[in-house]
Amino acid sequence: MMIEISMVFVGLAVAGFIIYPLIRGKNSTPGKNRANDKLQDFALEKESVYASLKELEFDYRMGKLSRKDYEGLRSELESTAVSLIKKADRAKEGKGREKEIEEEIESEVLRLRKKKDFSADKERRKDR
């Protein structure tokens, strides 16, 4: 029974390994924001986990898994899904924070440029 369960997980891992680059290849473009890439990665992984949960449910209903094995595997997949959701939330928060930091930098640069322009105007006036 454990061999069958192991084979199911290995099969899912191999399928994910093969399908993931194909799916990601269509949507990836050079120069995209790393935060967006992370969010896409989390979304793809989450979908993979959901698909695994559906397949696990199907296998259990078909009688391929015992209730104990089903509950153990389901618990693992659900905890993985929760972990991915939390990581995606943190990445979204980080993305928002990056934007705030960029805005702060831009405003500081603008302030320094105005100060520099003001100093340069003052120096020109002294020279006259």
C-alpha cells in the first residue's frame, strides 16, 4: 500500500516537473518584476497542489487508498496549500512595500534636486 502511495506522489511530482516549465514558458517575459514572478510561481504551485488534492480524493473514492493514508496525504497537501497561500500573501505585501520604498526614493531625489537647483541659483546670483 505504501508503494502505491509513493508511486502516486512520484507521479504527481514528475507531472508537475514536466508541466511547470511549459506553463511558465508561455507567460514569462524578460524584464518582468521578480515579485510578479514569485506570485505566479506561488499560483502555479497552489494550482498543482489543488489538482493533487482532487486526484487524491478521486483515488480514495475509487478505493485505491485506505482512509488512514488518505487523511495523512490530504493533511500534508492542505498544509502545503496553506503555506503557499501565506507565502503569496507575504510576497504581495512585499510588492506593496517595494512600491512605497520606490516612491520614497523618488520623492527624496526630487527634494534633493530642488535643493541643488536652489543652491545653484543662489550661487549664480552671488556671481552677478
